[in-house]
Amino acid sequence: MKIKSVKLREAHKGSSKASFCSILWDLQAHHLVTAASSEPSISIHDPLLPSNPPRLLRHHRDGVTALALSPNSTCLASGSIDHSVKLYKFPGGEFETNITRFTLPIRALAFNKSGSMLAAAGDDEGIKLINTIDGSIARVLKSHRGPVTGLAFDPNGEYLASIDSTGTVIYWELQSGRTLYTLKGVAPDTGLDTCVLNVVSWSPDGETLAVPGLKNDVVMYDRDTAEKLFTLRGDHTQPICFISWSPNGRYMATSSLDKQVLIWDVKRRQDIDRQKFDDRICCMAWKPIGNALAVIDVMGKYGVWDSVVPSSMKSPTEDIPSSQSKNNNGLLFFDEEDDQELSMSGSLSDLGEDSHGESEPPTRKRLRKQTVINDDQLEDANDELIFPKSESRKKVQRVKKENSDKEKDGLTSMTYRPKMQEAFQPGSTPPQPGKRHFLCYNMLGSITTIKHDEYSHIEIDFHDTSTGPRVPPMTDHYGFTMASLNENGCVFANPCKGDKNMSTLMYRPFSSWANNSEWYMRFEGEEVRAVALGATWVSAITSLNFLRIFTDGGLQKHILSLNGPVVTAAGFKDELAIVTHVSDCLPSNEQMLEFRIFNISKGTQPFKGRLPLTPGSYLTWFGFSEEGQLSSYDSKGVLRVFTSQYGGSWLPLFSSSNERKSGENYWVVGLNARKLFCVVCKNPDSFPQVLPKPVLTLLDLSFPLASSDLGEEALENEFMLNNLLLSEIQKRIEVMAGEGLNTTSLDDEAFDIEAAQDRCIFRLIASCCNGDKLVRAIELVKLLSVEKSVRGAIQLATALKLPILAERFNNILEERLGSKTRPSNTSLPSSKHGVPIKADLAVSKASTASERSEISEPLVLSSSAKLSAPLFKRKVTSSDRVKFGKQKTDGDQTANLDDSREVKDADKNGGPSHSNDSVKEVKNSQTQGPSNPFLKSSNKEEAKKEGEVTGLQSHRPSNPFLKSTVK
């Protein structure tokens, strides 16, 4: 990073020792005011002519430790080691009065936003709130246990924040004068070093309080709850000694004991520039007009750092938050006529005070006596002016029980409400000045844009360049801010820009037989908030809560009204999913969202319901998986997938709190049946940059399971995932079968999953046996899909010396075999195309596994509801049968001998010494024999047996997680 050189010039000679120095700008940036605790004078500089000698104000007897300027820059306040606080006209510098006096040195001064009140504090530990109209002391706030070194009025006029040398921060409520929050030891303890003072600073919008942290960082606290929000931590190697917000609150300058000044982008939480100085910078002030920062070091040297924010970024004076304070007249008595000013000055100053203002200041008692005639008449008006009853923005948890009187009941009724989430596009990132950002990033590719002076440059890239079409870059004169991408084309939209520029929607197909296949739509009186793409349609949701559906050729096909403002939308083939607001947020900051799924080709709405979110979170990603399952991801890191189970339910399939390391954020791109695809971002970033190209990270999907007494959460998670996958495949098979499509590939996929599920259940049974969870083991045996797996479970129980359990397993097997002997009166209708035909009973998978492994047992029917799951039979070719048939028959006799020998050895040795040996023994008996239920090949004899049972219906009881299907 290029280091800028800031030239410092001497403002205060003082002594060779370091001292605390102050610096500030006036409202129009016409003057710079500096002071040093080593000198009794105040200097007013002309920044345009820095070589000219400054105007000096010499009214203090000792060093000046604090400065404050009224909001309208008409009054200057100064505090000193001589215990006094003085007021001056500004910019003339005429001395006005000694406004108050302490018994110990002053360390901090601050005006409120209206200028009607001045807060002063120092080594006395008390904070005086001074009415600048009549000079009376409105309140004295006492709660600190050390010298108060920093004061800051809330820009909205409700609170005062203070900090002392021990690092304690206190929130004060101005209306009542009571302490709201006390944060002990949150800032460094500065001890007796008076040239280093703890400070606090409110953001210009009043939402955040910045405090130096204990880890060489800045900690941000919430305005209403005093909760820690986030930190700014960079390359400071020693504690931070001063903080200054930019006028718009987007940037912050921090100085540290390491003699560095860092400039921060607060929104991104990154430092964007820095400067190393010869001495510690003890005070800084942003220029109210322009891009500059004034600094002063402990040796009294000051300078102006020009172009402190890079020109490619937003100016620090752009979009300055407007104040909620209605009275912004500064010190009222300075706005009166001259004779009234003199009269007021006389009431505030001792008549015998000389031109240096060194005589004893008036006491509060004398002030009250002189204004006794007006006190009764103006007391209420003054209270309103000093403590304006601005609209309360406190959150519910801040409302205290003692607020039972009428006034506080009125405040309670105007509680703070969280904001409703604004609309966003999945896979988009915020715009960054001078940099490319994503309009869309999904599993297929990305759309990026960069803004130039009068246009933007858009690029479309595909992750797989070998299959994706090559799309030339395009010049964007509309200023598109949202986009969506699929394999057929891309859609763009922009909001309204002023009254004349209408919102525009543009669709660009990637291939078309016709020339000029792009099309545009413009909207008058409404603007596009979200867009989505499908197989043959384009959709746009607008500010009027209209869902507009177009064909890919540009035909306006449907216009529907939605129930609330849109949050986001996503498309997949024929399905469009939209999220909208149902109502305002709850007081607990929970977004009230609703989702709808539309089938565009059929004109139906299959599902509609509430979108679940983690409490206190908001939606950050929404879309479909590669298999077409609707999914959502919230700001708390929880991924949910929508399934048709239980009439349509959202299942939590991932939680980042269980996966991510400290300081990492996951930016979701997409998912498939087993993995979540995301980009890992390091704090404070929550989204990736276009360059360098983001690297996708694959994370395993997993249910947030409770800690099981079995200790096999991984197996239980696999078990639940397999059930979910089988359920979704079953649904897809039914849909395709109803449409007369071939389901062979889905049948094979389902068979693989069922085989894996049997293996998973078998391992769970082994764990239950070893963990003495025998009832659970029986429940698991009933879920096994294949008869041979039940026999393996019996062998396992026998090897583990659990005869009662083995007997119960055997009873379950006998019940299955007994059910096979019952004749069936139901015959299967034939299918010429190999399409599964739905029936009331499912075909037995056990019989199919027997066919594939050449079991000599007769093929019989089963109707036991306790054992079997629906059959998904892999269809094999004759060449496959020849290829695998010999491999199955060769090891028949050897496997049987091995099985009997291993079981006998186990009995002779009193059972295996480890559970793994028994599991291995059973696995060998299953994998070496010719009747392995998980092998997916068959031979000619199998084909023969299949021919013998043509027309018979095999009965299989249903797995509780699946519907039955007959093929």
C-alpha cells in the first residue's frame, strides 16, 4: 500500500515533553482550532494560508486540555488545567464568560446537537450538564470512579456517553439523568498518563458507539442495548488513543500509541489506508467539506492529510445522515442583538473580571438569584430546550418496569421496530466503487459488472467452458443492478433512476434461430425488485407486488398480484419460487416471510407457506438444488431444504456453527443431494470479490442431531439423509411414471441408495449391540430391506453372545418367511416400456436381491410390514449378466465354509475380543457369498427365474419413510 506523506508544522511549542493536544474544524472548514495542555493559549489557523501566524486566545492561566465548537460554529468552549471552562465568540475569538469551574483539571467538553447544552468533565469524576442559555447547571452526573476523559452526545438527543481513564463506559439518559448501561473495563486503562486519553464517539446516524478496545482494536456497541456489534481490528500494534468518524459515517480514522493512523471502511470492516508519523497522533478531525483529515501530535505539530479516502471510493462527505434534532441554532444568546448579548454576558460574568477572564466565575447560586424572575416562567421551556423529547427509539428490552407514569408510558408506546428485509438477488454482491461485483453467481456460471462514468461493462462466464456457450461482453447503458442466469439465457433489470428513467427488464438468449432475439420491457410507475428464469419463461416481481411472467420470446403471459413486498425469487425448469413479506418484523427482530411455488407450465401453485428462519436472522440465499429441491440459507448459517414429507416441510440440513472456524463466513452458491457449495470468506468480509476468482468449498450436509447416547451421530446422519434421498427419488419416479417416461436411471439410483442404507443400518445395529441398546437394535432390524441382511444381523448377535437378541432377530426373519408362503390374489399388470406401475403392494426387494445372487431359495411373496422397503430393481443387459454371473458363482462354497469356520471360532474363544472383529466377520459372510444383497448384477439363471415368475405379484411391506412402487 502506498504511504502518503503528511507534512506537519508546529502549532504549539510548549515544552520538550509530550502533552495532549486538540484540533477541530469549524462548520465551513474556514478555520482550524488547536490547543495544547502544555500551553495556556488557543490558536485559530487559516488552513488556506498555513504560513500566516494564527490568531491567539490567551485567557487561561494554564494549559488548555479540551476544545468544543457549537454545531453552528458561533461559540467556542475551552477547558483547562486551571479548572475553568470558558466561552468565546467564534470565529472572532472575543471572550464571553467563565461558564463553570471545577476543583480539578478539565479533560473533556462536548456540545449537544442543538447547542443548548454543554457537557464538561475532568478529574473531578462528575459530569456537569450546563444550560448555555442562562449558564445554569442543569444536572451533575456522578457514577464514574476515575477521571472522565471522553464525552459524546447522541446525535439524536437522547443519550450521553462517557468514558473514564479506567476504561469504563456509561450510557446516560438525558431526559431523566439516570444511568442506562455501565460497561466496566471495556477500554484500556490509561493510568496517570494525561497525554493519552480514552475517548468515545457516536456514528453520525447515532446508531453505533465506537470505543477503543482492549486488543488494539475499536469495538462498536449498539445504540439502544449497548451490546457489542463488531470490531475493527487491523495492524495497530498498541492501544488506540483516538477515534474520529467521517461526516457520513462510512469511514473512520483511528490513531494508536504505535504512531500509526489507519483509515477504515466501516461497512466492509477493512482498513483502506494508513500513515506512519514520528510521534503519537493524539487528536484528529475530518474536514466537514472535502476529503481531508486534520491531525495533531503530542508535540504540538499539526497537518492536513488530503485525499485521505481513495478517489475510487465514495467521498466521506457524501450522503451525510440528517439530524433528527429540530433545534440547530447553536448557542441562543449569541444569536441575539448586541445589547441582549451584553446583558446576558453580564449575568454570566463577574463584573470585575478583567480582559483575561481570570477572576472568580459566578456560582450557580448567583445565577439563579439573578434570573429568579424568569425561572418560574421559563423553567418548562428551558427543560424542553435542554432535554428535547425526541421520539424514542428504544427497543423493547430497554423499557424498564419503573416507567409506569404517563410520560414514560407514552415513550413506551413508540418502541423501535426492526426494518423489513429489502429485496435481493441470490448470488449477488454489493456494488463496490471502481471494482467488479457479481450480479449473479450460481452453479452454472456468473455475471459481473463494473461501473464507468456513463455506462457499465457486463461479462458472462460459465464455470465449465467446454459445455457453456461463449457470450461476448456487453455494454450496459441502463445501469442494471440485478440479473439471473441459466443454460438458456440471462435476464437483467434495473430500478427507476429519477422521474424520467423507467425501470427496464431485458432478456438475452444464448442461442436462437432468429436474429435480434433480445427483448426489452419498460415499466411506468413501478420498478423491478427481483427477477428469475426457468426453462421457457422469464419472471419479474415489481414494487406494486405484481408477478409478471413472460415467455422466453417476450410474450406477456401472466400478471399475478402477490400478498406482500418481494424479498427474492428463484427458478428451476417449470417451477418458480418467490419469497414475500407477510407483515412487519416482530419486536424480536424476526422477519415474517412467506414462500410460494408456482408451476408455470401447468399454471398451478403446488405449495405455499411460511418460510422458517433462525430467530433474529434474515434470508441471505434462496434457490434450488441441482436435483430441483427448494432451499434457503439465513444469516445465522442454517440451510433448510423443502420436502414433500408431512405435507410439505423444511428440514435443517446444515448449520455453519458446527462447521466453520472462527473468523469465517460462508457465502452460499448452491447444493446437491450430499454437498453444500460455498465460498469461504474471512472476517470481516461476508461476500467474495470477483478477482481473484472465488474458490468453491464443498461441505457435507448434516442434520443438527442431538448428542446421542450411542455416540454414532455420523451413522445416524447418514441414515436420515438416505431416507430423505429415497423419499425424493420415489416422488420423482411417480411423477415420471405418471407421464409415461422411462425411470430406469432413477431405479438404479434408488437401488444404490437402498443398498447403502442397509449397510448403514447394519453398522448401527452393531453399535447398538455393543452399547447394550437392544430395543433400538430390534427397531433397526425391522428397517432392513433385504432378507440376507437380517440373517447377517442374526450372525452378529450370535457372535456377540447375545442369544436372546439373536432369537428375536430370528423371530423377525421367520415372520418374514412365513408371510412369503401366503398366496396373493393380486396380479401385476404388465408394462411394455419397463415403467413401474403403481399398486397397493410393493415388489419384494429381497426376492430381487436373491435373483441377482442366484439364491436357490424359491421366489415367494412377502407382505410383512416390519421388514421390507420398496424394491428398486436395477435393470441389467445380457452382457452384464455374462460379465458378472461367473464372479458370483465361483466363490459360493468357499464363502459358506468361511462363514461357518468364523462363527465356530468365535464360539470357541468366547466371542470376539473387539466389536470390529464381529462386524468384519459378518461383512465377510455377506460380501464373499453368492447371495450378497448389495451386488447389482445378475446372470442368465436369474433371467430364467424372472421369466418363471412373470405375472406373479411379490408383496413387500413398506419402509415407513417411503411410498411403495411396483416396477
